[in-house]
Amino acid sequence: MRKMKVLTVDDDPDILDVLNLTLSEHYQVFQASDGKAGMELVLQKMPDLVICDYMMPVMNGRELCKTLKKDILLRHIPVIMLTGKGEVQDRISGIEAGADDYMIKPFDPDELLVRIKSILKRTVTSLDANPLSHLPGNTSIVEEFQNCIDSKKIFAIGYADLDKFKAYNDLYGFEKGDEVIKEMARILIKVVRDQGGANAFIGHIGGDDMVFIVDDAVADAACEQTIKEFDAKVPSFYSPEDRKRGYIKAKDRQGKEQKFGLLAISIGIVSNAHQPITHVAQISEIGAELKKYAKSFEKSIYVRDKRFIK
């Protein structure tokens, strides 16, 4: 696993030494003695976080922070501003410039490490989150899958997918389609948290594909409740005419007009209750296979992999 990169910018070499001593065990550390040199290093190294002093020659910390936050490709990089004790106006000015946090010099190294870890975690989560559902995205999903494997405990991972969604999206438009996906997310969040407790996980792979992780013992109940709540909501997605008719007319992937039934949800449950699962790719492969099988039915359904494999 790569070390995340931290850029430290301060015109005091002693502070740079302290920062290097504090951070180098955990992060790749790059150093600059003023804001202009710091900005050049940002462009060269693309750090995951910047720590900079407020008062510096050539370009001060506030100017450096403002420059970063104005750039659409760099604005995601979090900034911790260092200020002198009692310099309240500097702290206010730094936060107004877009600083994500500040620390007063002299700072406690352990506190700095905790703050960095917290900020980086928030940043990764924010960047990874699906913009539509705001659920964790693929980076977090893979990490959670690996955590399941490493825990050596029995787990269940549900792959949820909407049936006939493309036809619906083509006919009703992306805005209506997005509302369906958001409703799917709301239902999954409610059901999985109810059934799976505080440690349950829900992620959004993309489009109408989502995953959830619960204890194997509650997976069936979670699927049944999800299907019940989703099916109850489906009629509200359609016009009165389509709802009464029970289908829509739209073009298939070959461009031919076809009849498509109302939306349904398919869920494939991957579990290590009956077979060992040793790597993340194995989860994805089984999940894709189960989901494909579930989608062969013309209704909402969930299927489990109950094969005993030694």
C-alpha cells in the first residue's frame, strides 16, 4: 500500500525538521520554504495534504491556500494552516481562504498526526462518494470487501441491481431515472441499517448497481424487506397510463421497440458460509454470476450461492 504524500511549507527550517521527524514514518514528506516553492511542488508531486505556515516570504500561507482552492484540479487537496499562538486573525483569514484545519505553534506532534489522519479519511471518503446517492464508492467498497475477508467471520454481501432500468431511463429521462436510483438507495439504507445494525455497509458501484454487507444470519430478511419496499414504491415511478397497463414501450439495445414490464430489483447474495472466499475478485465474480441469474426472472427476487466448495 502506497504511503500518502504530505507537503510541508514553512520558512523556519526547525519547524520543517520537526514536521519531517513527526510525519516521515507514516507519510512521504516533501518540503518547501515558501508558498511559491510549495505551489511548484504541489504541481510536481500532487500531495494528498498540505501543511503550511501562515507567515512566509514570497507567497504566504493564505495566498498558497487560495491558489490551491481556486484550481478545479487541486481544490480537493486539504490544507492545515500553522499559526502563531494568539494570532486569531491569521486563523480566521486562513479558514476564509479555504484551509481545512489549523494548528497553533508550537504544536503537539501526536495531535497533528490525529488531525492529519482524520482529514485524509474525510477527503478520501468525500472523493469516493457517489455524487448521486452520496454512498461510498468503489474504493471504499473494495476496502470493505477486504475487511470482510480479513475478519475470518461469516459474512453476506448483496449485489443489488434494477431490472428494465435502461428502458425506463430512455422513456422517462435521466432526471426520473436518478430519482429511482435515489429511492433505491434510501430503501437500502433504511433496510440494511434496520437489519444489519451499526456495522452494516452500503456502497454504490455506479448507475443502478449497489452493494451491501450484513451478517449472513440477517441477509435473507434484509433482501425480503428490500424487495417488499421497492415493489411497493414502483407504481409511483410511472404515469397512470403505464401503471394501469403494467408495461412500457421502449427500444431495446438493438434499437427495436419492445414491451418492458415495470421495474424490479434483483439481488445476488455472496457468502462465505458454504465456501471459502479468499480474495476480492472472487466476490465480484460470484456476485456478477448470481445477479445475472436473478435478472432472468421477470420479477423482484434474490438468490443465494449455496454451493458447497471445498
